[in-house]
Amino acid sequence: MKKVLIVDDAAFMRVSIKNMLVKNGFDVIGEAENGKVAIQKFQDLNPDVITMDITMPEMDGLASLKKILSIDADANVIMISAMGQESMVREAVLAGAKGFIVKPFKEDVIVSAFNNLP
């Protein structure tokens, strides 16, 4: 069972993602409301997968993604954002994101992205 850290500044989005993942057999071990908290929780909890919003206060998802990958180059980070512009997707993937899901998304899209991880 993959352990998951959910990072999003919107509490309702964290709850929505958590419900979808738990229903499909994933273990949500933590949540963070911004990239700064995400880095600390990543180090404390050692999740198998991180879902990462892009636009957040204090530290955005791209900066947090880069920092997490500098700590662990093998970290599995899936970006989940309403900002589906091609440049953001490209930047996230080039930085090392293992996937990119555009909000709003359906449950099967997020489950598929998780199941396609190594």
C-alpha cells in the first residue's frame, strides 16, 4: 500500500483527494497546506508519493518539488493543479515530477496516475 502526502492550500481539495485515494486502497499519512510545510512533512513521514499543488502561499509547488528532489532524487511527486498551461506542465516535468493532473479531475485519473508509478 502506497503511503501518500497530500499538499494543497485548499482544505476541501485535500479532503477530496484523500477520500478518493483512501477509497482506492492508498494510505494517506499526512497533509500540508503549502510547500514549506510539505518539505518538513516529507522528511518526517517519508511518503511513497506526494501530490503537489502549484499555486500556494509561502512556497509554491514548483519550488517545493525542486527542494524535495534535492533531498531525495527518487521521490514520486505528482503535480495536481488548475494551472494546466503547457509551460507549467513542462516546467514541473522537467524539474522531476512523475506526473501532472489538471483540476478538476475525475477519480479514475488520479488512481491511474498513482498506479502508473514505479
